[in-house]
Amino acid sequence: MDKQMMIYLVIGLVIGFVLGIILTNVFSSKGRKFEQVKRQLEETEEQLKVQKQTIVKYFSHSAEILDNMANDFRRLYQHMAENSGKFTSENDMPVMGLDANNKDATIKKQFTIKKQPKDYSDDPSGLLKTDENKS
């Protein structure tokens, strides 16, 4: 064996070793499982990204709607405050029956509780009784 043949043999072994490693990774079950798990991970990450974008869009739209509602309520309040004097005056209040002192006394009499209510039933359901205690 001469020197040139040895060089070809070493180069062939190195190329064969590299090709063997590559082919083993491509055709082995671990390699296929790895690729499958990697693909699932990428799909899951993409779904997560889409879901995050959907949630951000939802909350930004909700915030916009709430802001619009707040502005509408503010405009309504201003409208009512500005125009409330046109329809009623101080002289109309007793006629409408809005005397505060008399009304509060009537409401208190209606809602006075004579006895504190119970927080349990007089008639037990028997749910917590054992077989020996049940009759």
C-alpha cells in the first residue's frame, strides 16, 4: 500500500462516516420523532401567536367600545344637566311629591325589620345524617 492509497482510504472513511451519521439521523425513528415534535412545536407556537393577536385585538376593541360608552354617557349627563332647568323649577318640587323629609320617613317605616332573619332553615334536609341517625 502506498501513500496515495492510504489518503484515499482515509478520505473514503471520513466521507462514509459523515454520510452514515446523516443517513442514520434521517432514517432513524428518533430522527423522525424529533422532526415530528419540532413540526408540532412550530405549529403550536404559530397558534399561540395567532391567539395572542386575537386576544389583543379583542381587548383593544373592548376598550374602544368602553371609551365610546363613557363619552356618550358624559354627553348625556351634560345634556341633562344643561336642560334640566327648562322643565322643572324649585316651585314644582312639592307638587310632584318629592319632599325629601316626608319620603324618607315613609321608606324607613316600610323597610324596618322587626326580627333578624335566620341564616338557616327550620326544616333540615337530612343530607348530613348518617344511616344510623336517619329515621
